[in-house]
Amino acid sequence: MDRVYETQEGCPVAATLAIIGDRWTILVLRDLVLGRSGKFGDLMESLQGISTNLLADRLKRLEQYGIIDKVFYSDHPPRAEYRLTAKGAEL
């Protein structure tokens, strides 16, 4: 849920924080920026203490805003790896 206040409308810093300011999100980005594996299980291992639902939510949100891409590397069973987009790398 986005928290937007009248004084923050149009502010790029506030807009950025609305996307990546949640707990764990910046740590997900840290791992991807450092070149660690973007596989869900590897992220779970690196981010000890995060729940699977919360990690899935953070990844979905980053993907929704074009900061990461979900790239499938196996069809059966479906398995994906998350990678920074150009936009995510610039961030």
C-alpha cells in the first residue's frame, strides 16, 4: 500500500521510496547488484529471516515497476531467475 502525502506529490525521492523503501526490498536489490544468483531459493538463503510470501511479494513488486525481469530457465517444472533490468541497474 502506497503512502502518499500532499507534500510528497511529484517528489522523485518519495516516489522511489514508495517502490523500494519496504523492508527487505533493498536487500533483494543488493544481492542482484552484487551478481548473486537471482534464483528464488538462493535469495531465500541469502536473506535469512524473510518469509517466502514476503520475498515473492517483493519480487513481484520490483517486476511490476520494471526494476527486475523474471527469466524462465526451465519449463518442467517452471523455474525462473530474477535479473536487473536496465532501469534496475541505473537505480
